[in-house]
Amino acid sequence: MKRKLLVSLSLLLVIVASSWALLKPGMFDVHDFIHGVRITEMTSALQEGQFPVRWSQNFGYGYGMPLFEFYAPLPYFIGSLLYQVGFPLITAVKALFLLSSVGTLLAAYFFAKELFKSKAAGVLVAAALTLAPYRALNLFVRGALSESWGMMAIPIVLWGLIKIRTHFWKGWGGITFGLVILLLSHNLTALISAPFFVLFYLFQLGQGYYLQKIRLQELGKELSGVISSVLLAVGLAAFYIFPALLEKDFTQVDATILSGYFDFSLHFLYIRQFFTAFWGYGGSEWGPNDPISFYLGTGQLVSVVGSLLLVVQVIRNSAVSTSLYKKRKIALFNKIAILGILFLLIGLGLFLSLERSILVWRALPFMSYIQFPWRYLSITSVFLASSVGVPLFFLKGRKARFYIVGMFFLLLSTASIFKPKSYLDAPEKYYYDNPARVASEMSKTLPDYIPSAMILDGIQPPQQQLECLQDECEYEVIESAGHKKIYQFVASETDRQVLFSIADFPGWQVFVDGVQVEKRISPTGLLEAALPAGGKIVKVVFQSTQVRKISDTISAVSLLLVVVLYLYISQEQKIKKERS
């Protein structure tokens, strides 16, 4: 009980150290201040019955854009739920940041506890990751909410990859759950992490075969479980990832995120930046003098040096010792192998953030969407934090206790950077739910997913919902939701050409008296249609494309499969309990 209490208090202290600035009233200044508006746009869409949410009515200068088809929706869905049950908007945003810290702490603790078979190692690794400088950068400088959630999911997946060997269904569930969070929170972090997950699990397989002498048949079963969990996770997230991948060419995303400031070649790091403890609140710039820090962390770097020295000493002692049993030698090699894979993955992550890796970036065009090579510090920080647990493989007794206490407080010292530069005097300037302000003020900060045909030069929010191009027409608005609008027109004896104040995008359709009519794209990229003579009820609705229909079906079937599996596993466990 005392040990459990000590672990709980230690983890609580880490949360306080990493999140104390979130508990203050008001809102702080960060680079990305659009989270509140994203939450309100998600809320409006949900309340109008749009699910899954894809279309934002007020972004795109009031003409709308498919924001949540491309911008990972999970954090904002949770934020919307908080907002709808009564949380003030700013409180909901800060709660999402706090949830990312709590989730990171718990995920890192259980991952490290499983990897090192030690609660003390779990506490240290949880502290090292939760208090990693890169997390402070995401939380209090960049305000990178989605990336913080993506980073939180990484240790959940790693825990599942380890746990699946000893507790198949727990590990299987951890992989699935972690990947779903990762895919629906930050797809770039998923892209960055994927090869690291593969390398880590290949190490797990090699470790099982060569060191633990597990039969190939059992490893094959385990591997099939990992593959099936990955496929299920992709299936559950299919409603988002496939439309985002296959319909991005209908937006202006490539023109806005792949050139100019966002060209990846302008944001490589220099080795000295990993070891420079300077802390700043500026932006990423070309060269080694960014007014923002990419420091790896004092405790993390100390653990790397300490681990190397300990391994060298242990290898030297074992080389001259003749009393080591074979099992002890295997155990020692296993520990050294874990250190080796951690260092390999750390080195790979750091390498991909340096300009020395530019040939890799140019050879793999999809990497340009990552924009900032230093984003590899997200996955690197996880394995770097894991190295903090390695010395406990080799230290025992008083030395181990001294290391645990000393390293814990050294990591806590990072709390000094987990704070914002300043708090906003008027947070309502950036955090609001006013549709007109979203259209006129906030849209220019997020043009990435405006449909490709839209002409943005001199664009202004629309003054009316539609315009009859040739003759005057009278109409009444029956319904005006983000994804569906219904108008009642006064009947006319001639056809009418109507221009709707909606940015055209695949899925928008026009119906007159229940019959679909051909839509057109105006020279400025808006939805246009010819209404036949006599037409009265005009319905404009955002429907699913073939890609979205298939993707939604895959997700629905995957969710049904989860329910069936849950019932099956519960029944199986009940039968086992009755037999025992």
C-alpha cells in the first residue's frame, strides 16, 4: 500500500509540475489560437445532425470548407462534448491540453512498467516523457493540441506491442485503441511513428525468438494478432483517413502547406540545438538560431550518458567473470539489446530532423507534408524518455534508490519551462463562437482546406445566401444548416440560374422539388445551378461521395466487429472463471 501511494503521489506531482499553468484562470498566448473556433464549428455541425462531421459552415470566409474531413477530429469532438455540457470555451480548450498530459503520463507509466518490469522505471519514464521539453514546446509555445494528443497515443501503442505477448487481448486492445487515437488526433504523427513501431516490433520478435526461445508458431499467432489489430484500427478510423487521403486534391492544401514558409528544407535542426538549454517563444526559422528551443532535456541526456557508462562497466565485469550462468548472460544480453533498440530509434529520429537526412526527404515525397523535420522529436522524445529507465536494469539497492530520487527531481526541474510567455488580456479576441467573426476574421488564418476552385483574391464573406443571376427571384429560407439548406421559391414560368454562397466541393448536390438537377461551378468556385420553370422547393445538401460512403461503411462494420469481439471475450472470461 505504501508503494502504491508513493507511485500515485509521484505521478500526481508530475501532472502538477507539467500542468500548473493550465490551472490558472484566463488563457495564455500560443501560436495556434484556433482551437476554440474549431470546437464551436464542431459543436454547430453536431447539433445540426452532421455525423461524422466534415463540413465547417463558417470557415472559408463564410462559404464553408471540409475542415474536419482533413483536420483530425478526435480532440475537437471531445472538446465539443465538454463545451456542450457547460464548460466555458476556454476551459474546454485547456481541459484538452490537460487530458493530453494525463494521458501521456499514464500511457508512459504502463509502457515503461511493462518494458522494464519495474514500477520505479515506470514513474521515471512517465516523468521524463510528460516533462519532455518538446511537450512544453507543443503545449505552451506552439499550442499544438492535436500533436500533443498524437504524442500521447505513441506509448499506448508501444505498451500494446509488448503486452500482447503475455496478455493477448489486453495487448491487442492497446494497439487498436492507441492507433485509433493516433490516427484521429494527428495523422502526421501517425506517419512519423509508423516505421518506428515496425522497427520496435521487429525487435520484439527477434527478442522472443533468440532470447526467450519462443516457438515460431506462437510468434506467428502473436504477429497475426498485431496485424489484425492494425487493420481494425485503420477500419475504425477509415471514415477519416481515406477521404482525407483521396480527396485532398480538391482543396488548396498543397498550395498552402508545401511551399514558402512551410517548405521542409527551411526547418532542419542543427546538432547543437539538441544540447542548448535556451528557451524561447518565437517561431521556427532557417539556421541554428531559432527563437524557439529544441533542447532534449537535462535528465534525459544524463540518463543516456549514465546508461552507456553502466553498460560498459557491466560488459567489462562480465567479460572477466567466470561465475556467470548462461541464464544470467542471456538476461544481461536482453537488457543490453533493449538499450540498443532504444538508442537506434533515438538516433534515427534525431537524424531525420537534421539536414543530413535531406536525401531521404527528397526521395520520399510524402514526407514533405510533415513540413517541419523537427516534428520527429515527438517520437524521439518517447524513446529518449524510455532510456531513463535503463540504469535500473543494472543498479540495485542503495544505488538504485539514489538514482531514482536524484533523476526524479532532476526531471521535475523542467517544470520551470512548462509555462506560457504571457496570458491574454482579452482572450475573447481569439476564443469565441460568433459565426460572422469566424468568416471575416478567423478564416484567413486557416485557408488550407478551402476548395481548390475558390478564388481568394479580394474575397469577402457573403452578404446573402444565394443570388439569382438573370432575373429577380423571391424565396424564403426554410432551413439553413451547415450541411443542408432548404429554400421555398415563388414559382416562375422560366428557368432561373442561381448562385449559392457555398464553396463547391464533391458531395454538394441540388434538388428541385425532390429531383436532382445538374450543378455547376461558378468562375469564383461557388455552387451554381439552373432551376427549372415552376420549381418551388430547392434543397442544397452535402452528401457522401463514393469514397466517403465506402469509408463510413468500413468504420461501421469495424465498430460492429469491436462490439462482437468484446462480447465474445467477456463470455470467454466468464466461462474460464466459472471453471476455475
